[in-house]
Amino acid sequence: MRALKHLAFVSCVCASFGWSSTIDEISRSVVFLSQNVPVVEDNNGIRFEVWLKFPGTNAFIPKQKRISGSGFVVASSNLCYLVTAKHVATNMTEDCELVMRGDKKEPLRFKISSITGQPAIRWFHHTNADISIYPLPTITSQGLMALDRRAVPLEFLESQTNLPSRDTIVTALGFPLGLGAEGEFIPLSRDSKVSSGILNDGGSQFFLLQDPSVSGYSGGPLIQSGDPRVVATDTTAASISVVSGGVRCWGFVSGTFGDETGGKMSRITPSFYAVDLIRKAERELRIWPASAPLPEKN
């Protein structure tokens, strides 16, 4: 009950989206996720964790590897969410590290648990699509620092099965190979163009970009930046300002799509899946308006 009590606590956390629609400003909402996970090996169909023994002792430590990816902070009218790829999120717990951009582009490091103050909060994973969200209710001082002016409004995400023109340049933002999260915090950008319509692999819908991705971009947003106009709109009693001017998040990087010929393109999960998950989460947490229907998509 204590966790649910604070789910609508957004007045200070995401109270200002006072940035323009440039790539540099949108980068403020992009985060780097990382966590150490046990190394697991399969032996005759049984999965074992690998442990290391110090020579000449009986002391053991688990062998671990560092898993990382990119994410995006989004705010609905009631709550902030972390959005990333499902194959990244399934390796992350409430103790995973988030690195965000400070006011002087310095890296700010937080654990999810220190932002929310509520370890009982869980990931919402899409059943079929490579997308997950994590609710970020907060009552902690670190949470206020982490989320202040770092969330984009939900309206920024394309909620329908639409795609930009194939003449339009779109930009993936993220941290390939972990670059951009150390020293000066600047998510790397990678421009491309859409190369397909909405495709279906039998389980979920996706689309492709002309160029391949790089490991570490997974979970990062695919952005079409607009003109630098800023439109402040009063959306709630908390006076959350939203950004206009033609900017749009069309999806989230899922991985590289290729075959034995060596040809490769980026696979993108459409952003409407993230919108659906956020609506589902808010419905389950009893803070989404009852009159708002949940759209049905494959």
C-alpha cells in the first residue's frame, strides 16, 4: 500500500520539460543501464552458474559479466517510466545502475532502487515484442535529482502503426559498446532512414532501418527531431510542460537483422508497444483513467 500511495507522485519529479527538440536536448532523456550478472553455462541441458576458486584456498566467487544497454525516460500524465528493450531489461534488477546526464554533461549514477525508494516495483515486459517498461514512482531525494527535467511526455511516442517517410532522416540514440557514458555524458547518435513498412515475424511487429545497429544501442530511442519550437502545455494540476514542434519517437532499437550473405539492417520495435505497456501498467496500478481504452495490437 505504501508503494501504491506514491504512484501518482509526479509533481516535482517530472515537472519541467523545458528543453527544445534538438538531438542534444532530447539526449537528456536517454540513460545508460548496466548490471553484473552471473556467467551461466549449459551442460547436458542443465544450466549452471560458473564460480571461480582462488588457488590454494577454499574461497569461491561467482564469475560475472557486465550487461548493458540504453533506455529512455518517459512521463505519462501520472507517472514516469524507464523504457528499454526486453532483452536488456530481463538482465536488470532494482539494483541495476542507471547513468544519466547532469546539468554540465557529467555522468550521474543511480540505482533504480535509490530512485524509486520502492523495491517492490517490477518490470512490465511485453509478451511478444522486445520492449519493457519500469515504473518510476519516487519519494526519495535521489529520485528527484535523477528525474528532474529528464522525461519526455508520452505524447512524444508514436502510438499508431505509422512510420515516417523513407526520405526522412531518423536518429538512434544510445551507448554502443558503452561509449558516451563515461567522462562527458553524451549518448552517441546514428542517422539512417526507414527501409521497410511495418513487418510481422509471427509474434510481433517491427520495422527495419537501412543501416545496421551496434551492440549497446539496444533499448535506445529512434528519434525524428523537429524544429526548435517549445510549446508549454498545462496537462495536469502539476503543470507538466510538454514539447511540440514535430519531434517524434518512432520506436526503440532491438538489434541487427541480417543473414548469411553479410547484409545487415537495424531492427526497430515500434513505440506503440511501449505506449500500450504504459497504459497497461497504469491500468493495473489503478491510476490510468477508466475511460481510456487499451488499444489492441499484435
